[in-house]
Amino acid sequence: MAQAVADPENYATSFGYSGTYYDYVCKISEERGGLKGLINLDITKDEIADILEKSGFNGIPI
């Protein structure tokens, strides 16, 4: 995830004719004065595992 945040253009996923997720993140960032509060990378592996388990994605290695 940190690599995607550091290089969003290479990790952007197509969002159809209207652009990419990266385009939307840039737009939201401009409207809110930056990315603080939009992207939080301060999450532990245990928290990720818990989220995946609750979402039904069991057995996926982290």
C-alpha cells in the first residue's frame, strides 16, 4: 500500500471513461487541502487480518 501511495499513477485502477481512482483522489485532495485524513496507512497487520476475516476473505496471506 505504501508503494501505491508513493507511486499512485502506476497503481491507479481504471475507472472507465471518467478517469482513474487516482484522478478522484487528486480532486478530493485539492478540495480538502491535502490527503491528510483521506488515506491512513497507520494500520497493523492484525487490524487488516481482522477486517479481512470479518469481510469473509479468510485464508488470504497478508
